[in-house]
Amino acid sequence: MQDLTKFSPRARPQPVVAEGASVIVEPYDGERHAVELWEGLGGAADAINDLLKYFPNGQFAEPSDFRAWLDAENASGSYVTRVFRAKETGRLVGMASYMRLDEKNGVIEVGAVAHGPAMQRSTMATEVHYLMARHIFDDLGYRRYEWKLNNENEKSHASARRLGFTYEGVFRNHMVAKGRNRDTAWYAMIDSEWPARKAAFEAFLAPENFTADGRQIRTLAEIREAGAHG
């Protein structure tokens, strides 16, 4: 059992840049990033609204609507948004936000996750979450890192499981989103699990886990499972 007698509140996520092999994670700046991020997420209202259909916000007609929403969430402190820049192209390809910050108890959520077309099914889609989790656990010492989602969102369920979050259950009738009931599924990763999760991420991302043409040799889940029994 953890000794919490010396536990103190954790700091908020810091405005640091984290660089990986394939991607750079940057603090969001509306003036610099909003239009480029809109392009990276699809560049058209229909494409972006479809990508964000499980988000609780309304529909976006143009980049200014998108920026107004994201700027307001960050100004209020509800979101601490990070944007993802592909190292190969130098372009923004996605975003995610630290949310529901509970510094007193060392708990934080990663949410508002949006992977644009260029990063879907790529190494970047794994590396950004490794870099964001590393900041929370290694740099700031949080105890719990949450991933919550609309229970109908099967892709988000699959992502949470693949990344090593543990399923904890469903909050039924949790909220009304876009005029519809939302049941919210909860996943989390805790500090005692992080060393093994971190090792699995690093083994997956290592160059030797990929063939010359860039195909993965072992999946992240396979590496994690082997480590659990090793």
C-alpha cells in the first residue's frame, strides 16, 4: 500500500515541448495553431465535425468557430491542450487535452483526442500518448491518468485498451451531449502501473520493432503481455 502521509498537491501540466522520433507535442496557442490545426484535422467542416462527433461541443462551420471553442476551454482552465506536429512534414496532425485537473489528489484526464488523417494508424498515434503520459507521471508525479469516452465510441474504446488503460466501468446517463443521452465509459492508468506501461511503449517505439519499410513487428499489446509474463 502506498504511503500517502507525505503526499502533496501536484502541479498543473507545464507548457513544455516534448519531442519524439516521429512527432512533436506542443502547447496549444490559438493565434499560431488554430487554422493549421483545422487543416490537419480535415480542413473542412463536414470532415472535422465527423471526426469530433463524440465531443460534447456543437457543430463547427469554419476555423474561427473551432478556435473560439478551443480558446474558451483553455482560457477557463477546463482544457490544457496539446497539438501534435509530424516531424516528417512539419505540419500539425492532431490534438489532445489534459482535462479534469485534480491537483490535490494527483488525478488528471486525457481527452478531446483528435487524430487527423495523417496520423491515424501511424506510429505518431502511439508516440504522442507516450509523451503525454510521461509528462504526467515522470515529470509531475500524478497518481492517476484517466481516459473517458462516450460508450458508443468503439474506436476510442479500442484506443484506450491498446494504449494500456484499464477499463473501470460505465456511468449510465452521465450527461446529455448534442441533445442525446451519453453513457460514459471510464478507463485509467495509475502510477504503480506506469513503469511497465512505459517500458512497453519504449519497446514498441524502438527502431528494432519496425521493418525496413516501416511495418511494426510486435504490437504494443503483445509487448505489454510479454512483459507481464516475463
